[in-house]
Amino acid sequence: MKLTTQQFDALAKDLDNIKSNVKNQLGEADARYIRRVLFWQRISEISGRILLVLGFITPWLWAVGVLLLALAKIIDNMEIGHNVLHGQYDWMNDPVLHSKRYEWDIACDAGSWKRTHNFEHHTYTNIIGKDRDFGYGLLRLSDDFRWRVRNLWQIFTYFMLSALFQWGVSYHELAGERVFFGRKKQKRHSQVTDSELKRAFFSKGGRQLFKDYIFFPLISGPMFLWVFAGNWLANLIRNLWTSTVIFCGHFTEDVHTFSEKDCENESQGQWYYRQMLGSSDFTGSKALHILTGHLSCQIEHHLFPDVPARHYPDMAKEVRLVAQKYGIPYNSGSFASQYWTVLKRIVKFSFPIKAQPLNSAVDAP
């Protein structure tokens, strides 16, 4: 459905009102919430690392330690790190929970993430040629990209990317800027120099490798290999989980793509419209929402990235009504069903036959 200019303006007003109503109520309850999450995340990490060492008593303690450490890493990355780095809690002026100071437990440098994700992806969501997150330069997920032989096995590329997701995210900006290979695109203007990118990449990645695979295993003495393996497995679980959540919010069967021409001179209402068409939600329990960093409400996150994510499930009820009001598709389903459509999309565009687009930009602003 193509909206009129007046409808786009009305859409912007309705969504702005939803945002302002929530932001006007931010206060102590939100501060208590995120500090409580941080507290339990740290308890989970400390407990997990202790139980890994106590695995000599029984392997069950080691197994529980792996799960607790994986849980700590997931919560650090999703509910704390991702949301804090969006500036959702900057208003607190907390010495830790501020977007300029927080550094998360992942190979990707926080500064690189904010450049490629916060600015580039959230500004140019699903605009082919401007949003490098669409397929991450590895996967063909629409007919907007020409087919290459390597796409035949991209389902395996996807699973490999998921297993190594923290490193894929860390390398994403360097690949986009062609730091180690090829020539830079003429129209691309880097925010930082290649040397700064390389220094941040190797410095942050090196610290992560040292922490998980040298420092903690060494101080565990005879449990070196058990702790080494436990850290590796916890990182793998975190990588697979975060990748799955992110793909379910961005690459389901019905998300739309856009051309640069579609989005020229975009109004606020048109930008909102594009975010709604280019995102997907999935339903679940409160625990699931927390474990996803509330990216189970990806539509709401794309609409309101600087609003504390704990409010997204309630905001989603209002956003759905707004979508119905203007006849805008609201892509939501169960976690399993959304993930199934992600896999279908990856397989569908693995082949050279030009597919009927899963969605098109013909209705884009």
C-alpha cells in the first residue's frame, strides 16, 4: 500500500507520540532495571567461571558453568551492551552504563559497532548499497544482488558465520572499508583511518582471546583444558544465539528491500515506514525478550533505537495498531516460524534463477 504525503505525516505524528509518551516516563524504575540486569549478569559470569574450575568434582558442575557463562555473555551482549551502546541509558549518567564508556564482552570494538550498526544500519536500513548489514557481504538475500557461484553453498556460509559471529561482526567494518584487500569505493568516506580500524580490531580481539583462552585457563591450573573448552563452548553458544536473534529480526521471508532512489529526500514518516517494512518481530515470554535484548521486538527497536528496550513489548501493542490503521504489514510470528523463513530466504536466493521477489520496493516511499 502506497501512503500519501498526508498519511506519512500522520504516521510520523502517531509514532512520535508513542515514543514521547515512553521517554517522558523514564526514571528510577528504568535505572533499577538495568542495574539489576547488570548485577545478575555479573553473578552469572562469576558463578560460571568458578563452576568451570570445580568441574574436577563432577562434569555436571562444569556443564552448568558453561551454561551460566554463556548466559552471562548473552545478557552482556544483548540486553546490556547492545542497548547501552545505543544510548538508551545515557540519561542516567552512570559511570558504566553509558554509550561512550561501555565496552562489551565480544571481539567487536564498541566504537566500530556504533559506526556500522548505530549509524549506518539504523539510518539506511535495508537500502541496497548503503546498508552493509543486509547479508553482511557474504549472503545473497534478494535479487538486488547478482548471483555468484559461491551462493550455491551460502547456507553453509551462514552456519559458519553464526558459529563465528562475534568475529564476523568485528571484521565487518574492515571488510566494508576494504582495509586488507581491494580498492575503496570512490563514494565512501571513512570516519576513521585504516590504521585506527586495524589497531582497534587487533587490540579488542587480542584482549578477548587472551582473557578467555589464556588468562582464565592459566589461573585454573590443572583445569586449564577444561576451562579453555568451557570458554570456547560458552562463546559458541553466545554466537549462535545472537546470530539467530539478529537474523530473525532482519532477514525473514517478508522483509522489504529498498533502492537508494526510493529513499531520496525521505521524510520522518517515510523513514518510519521503511523501518516497519524492513524489520520483523517474534513472540515469546518475558525471559525470551530479555535473552534477545528485546530484539524480539525488532520493529520497535528500528523505530525507537534510543528508547530503553524493556518498553518495546508494550510499545509493540501500540505500533501494531498504528500499522493496522495505515494498512502497513506488521511482520510478527513465533521464534521458530520466523527462523524457518530466514532459512528459506537463504536457500531461495542460493540459486541463479531469478526468483519472484519475496518483497519489493515498489511500495517504498
